[in-house]
Amino acid sequence: MAIYDLYGLGNALVDTEYHVTDSVLASLGIEKGMMTLIDDQRLETLDGFLQDHAELKKQASGGSAANTLIAAANFGAQVFYSCKVANDALGQFYHSDLVASGVSTNLQEISAEGSTGRCLVMVTDDAERTMNTYLGITGDLGPHEVDHAALAQSRMVYIEGYLASADSARQAAIKAHQLARAAQIPVAFTFSDPAMVTYFRDAVAEIIGPGVDLLFCNEQEAMTWTETHSPEDAFDQLGQTAQTWVCTQGAAGATVFDGVSRHQIPGRSVKAVDTNGAGDMFAGAFLYGRQQHWSFAEAARFAVYAASHLVTQFGPRLPLADHRWLLQEYARTHSA
């Protein structure tokens, strides 16, 4: 009998978010809109510069899959997250924040020496997020971090594409995929960022293997992965990777394929200030909806609703009370 609605595997990163100008990104030589891996020396340089020249907005436990599972948990799902942090102040902060968000985890005893991973998130005036990530100890995430018992007691496994960037983490993702397949548990996978498809294509393909049950992507990732030049052409090819898929399209909404039919879900007009975490929130809301036995179209409508609310504030996550309010407001407006 399943205990968890979702079992997630991904990086554990403490997100520090700054509001910056395009000129700051240019002066630092940072590629806008992308996730870039950095070493500890670059982290120290950037962190020092941003503290002096940018506006600090928020710090929270994060990582793509973590944000998705936290959202799903705050909507009401039962979730378990496997990750790796160091026995340092940020690692203890990460564990406490995760537990406070209602997420069960393998982080019962933190003893590993090293540095907990960090992500410097830079948000420009057009609300676009740019990330520079220092993996730290999460780069050593391996198959031994996969909790076999929790995975076996879950209704779905969710794997983030960022794991493709490190050899041991990729092996952990492959192991989780194999265990889920053997137990006939559906596997959901997210590309996470265009950089993963662009620079780690072969590693991503190893994780996906013969295919997944549910794929999350955005238009840029979909076109890059399928080597096409339009979203429509990409949609025609995604079925070779996943039985069902979800493609977010920013302000235009999303297109979803439920295995039989495609559904176009319109976007909502809002004043966006920060798109960081929008895709993660979308996935968390969508997966919650599916666990409630909503159709693909209905789950996607709720996901668009939740993600459009998130981008109106700074930070990749919402307070717990906002999740409850969103559920109530969605039910009220949907039934009206």
C-alpha cells in the first residue's frame, strides 16, 4: 500500500535570490536566462559582488525537484524527497526548512563533511531568472541516497534533469528509474533547464532510457530536445520520449498530452516580477491535481493558476497559507 503520493530525487540547494540589472549580468559575464555551474572560487567572487551591488530578496531551501515537492506537499500531497546536504549551517537550515514544509526526507542524520550546495538566483526587471549554481556536496549525490523503501511505497517517482550534470547523481537518477520500473511505478521527469538539454544531452538521455511516463518541459527545452524549430513540430516528436507530457509556454499557458489528446490551456494575465520557480510550481500543482484524479486538462488549468500567482512575487515558493487560498479560489472560480 502506497504511503507517499510522490517520491522525488534531486539536488539540495540553498537559494539566495537577488534583484539585479541587465548591466550587472553583462559586467559579470553571466549568460542571462540560463543555469550555469560554478566552482567555489566563482561562488565566493559572485556572492561578494552581489552582496555589495544587488538587492537581496530571499533565501530558502531549493532545487528544482525540491520546490516541486514542497508545492505538492503544501497543497496536500504526501511526499518524500531524497537529496544530500553537508553537516554545516546551510545543511541544517535546508533540513529544517524541508521538514517545516511538510516533506519527509532521507536527511535524518546529517554527517557528511563538505559544503551544502548553493544557487545564486539573479532576477532582472523583466522578471527573468538567471542562476549560477555551486553544487557542493549535492554533486556527490549517488545511488546510496535513493531510499528503496520510500520509493517502493510511492505512487509516482519524480526526477529532475539537473542530476544529469554530475556522474554520481546521474547514476542515482538511473537507479531510481530502474527501481520504479521494476515496481511498476510511473516515472515523471523534468528537463529542469534548457542548459541540461543543450550541454548534457547524452546524460539526460541515459536517465530517460527507453522513455518515461510523464515529461515536463518548456518550449525551448522541447525544441532543443527534439531538434525542431517550432513548438508544434516538437509536440509531434515528444511522444517518442514520454507516454504523456506537459509543455509550459510562459504567459501563453501550456500544452498537455494525456496519451490520447492534446489540450491547450490558456495563460493568465498577471504582472510578473520573478519567474524563478514558475516551472517547479507548475509541476507541483499539476502533480497534486493528478493525484486528486483530475484530468490532465484540469490539472494543467490549476497549475497555470498557481504558477501565475507565484510569478507576481519574489522567490520560487509560496507561503503555506497561499497554497490553501489558491485551492479555495480555484475551486470557487472554477465552479462559478
